[in-house]
Amino acid sequence: MKPNIIELVVKENRCIGCGACISICPVNVLSIDFNSDGLYEPKEISGCLKKCSLCLKVCPFYEKEQYEDILSKELFYESEYKQHIGYFINTYEFSKLNSKEKLCSASGGAGNYFLKKLLELNFVDEILTVRPNGDPNKLFKFNVFKTEDEIDKSRGSVYYPVSMDEILDYVLKNDKRYAITALPCFAKAIRLFQKNNHKAKNRIKFIAGLVCGQMKSKDFAQQIADETFRNKTLIKSVNFRKKIPHKTAYGFAFEFEDINGGVAIDYRDKSAFKYWTSRAFTPFACNNCIDIFAKCADVTLMDAWLDEKIKDYSGHSLLIVRNKIFDEILKNINKNEIFCKKIDPDLVVKSQNGAIDEKKQFLFL
């Protein structure tokens, strides 16, 4: 058997489970599912083509010559470059003024706003993003959203593994215009996929990236749920960003619902913080990643972890804009609905200093 994604990435413990290799395989010899660690992992059946290396060409943790800065330069070369955040046009602070709207969002509501605008302004036909799945064995998955109202079903944070294989298959089978949300490593995988598949290149018009310091296995949520319910339980759903009045933006909670309708809440400064800072349930591949700010994305969204902003428990967003279309959208916002202003890119970097410092500590290329 010739070396492929299984031999050179999966067995080397460098796989993040993005699923790009599954969809690019021309003979469908790869499948993906959860492994014993609660992470997505490809598996192979016989029939791999001897001279094919497409699975390796789309892997974000194998293509050593395709660093994020190189890929993003090809896309955004006319823009300014800054260490950590990469190429960019402008950086912004963003917050919805409707408190009810903002409380349903991960931070200031920027992701929900952008995805709806792309549909409203007819830049895309459909949105590809993650939403609750209602299955205890697979709590979240990528879905297709065709209307602005549907986008509201995908709000909030997701500290849970997902795979893109099914959604990339959908893109290849349906000739439409898409925007997709992605973590940094997933955004890189999509760009590599586009370089090796003309359908994906032509159909995926925008990537909305999310800042990420580390992913978590499905066991992360399960462990915290078990501790919160004080017994082993099957989770039906989880809200990873339940905002708590009279606390700071840092002081959000995880709200779990089990299959019997029972509800339990874990505050971030208890179990979640313990397992986050210790990097328990973190894929080893995350220690091979240097991209926090999703440099390959057209726009990157993040929490405003700044002293003057975290006092507001409802949250604020910071944005790195690399695509002129997103910049134009922000220049034409309704100021009665949205607070938005340019912000120093140094403050954007500062807002994620915790993740940056942690990356330096654990990075192992």
C-alpha cells in the first residue's frame, strides 16, 4: 500500500478530522467517523489509486509548503500584512444594539449578521454552517441554510467536533453559490480543496473564519455534562454560550439538556475552565497549528477579550476583514441597529493574547 493520508497523517496523530480528504477522494475509499477519543478520524478500504495524492493535497496538516500566510497571500496580496492576523483591509469592533438578538449570539452577533446579509444582498444562494443536531451521538453537524430566518438556528459557540465531508459532497453535487463558516484549520483545508477542485473553487464564494486556540473532542462536553448532572447521562443538546446577567463576558456557562428533558448548568469558572486550560480533550493536531486568526478566511470573527469590553456580559465582536465585500457591508450598516467602528489591529491581537501565549507554549511542528 502506498503512503497516503492514513499513513502520513492519521497514524502520525496529526489529523484534525476536517473531512476534506473524504470528499476529494476520486474512488471513495475513505470514510470518517468518531474514534475512541471522540474525534473524527478517516478510515480506508482497499482501492486507493497508486498515483493519486489528492487526500494529502487537501490536508491542512500535511501540506508543509502551503502555510496559511502563503495561501492567504495568493488571495489577499493587495492588503496590509501584520504578524498573527495576516493580511487584512480593516479591523472592526461590532455589536448588535438589540440585546435580545445579542444574547442569542456567541459574542456581539457579527456572524449571524454577516451570514444574513450575504443572503439578503444575493451574494450567495445558501449558507453552510454548524447547528445543533439533536442526536446524543453527534450533537452538532454542518447544515445547509437557504433563508435568513433559518440562520438563527445556527447561533452560538460550538466546542464540539464536526466534519465537512458531507457538506463538501453537497457543494460538489449542487451548482450554487455558498458561504461557509470555518475554524482556521478548516478554512485552510477549504482553500486547499479549492486549489484541487474547480467546482469547489467556483462555488464556495466566502469563508467566514472563527478565531480558535484549540478544538475539543466530543468527550469534553460529555465529561462536563456528567460532572454537572452528577451521573453518566446522554446529552440531547448543549448551549456552549449561556450568558449570565451580572457577570462579565468571560462568565458564561454551559447549559446541558439530557434525553429525559433534565437541565443542568456548568459555569465556565468550574469544570469548563479546568478542562480548557489543561488542554484535556484537545486533539494533538492543535499543537501542530500556528494559525489562530483564520488567515485564509475572507473575514474572521472573535470575542472582544479586552478589559473595557468584557464588563458587558452580553458580549462584543471583533472582526478582521480581508475581502472588500465584507468591508462594504460594514460601511453601509444601519447605525440604529448596529454599533460598528474601526479598531486598532494591535487591539485585535491583544484581545487574543491568551490563545497566542498558549500556542507558543504547546506548539510542536
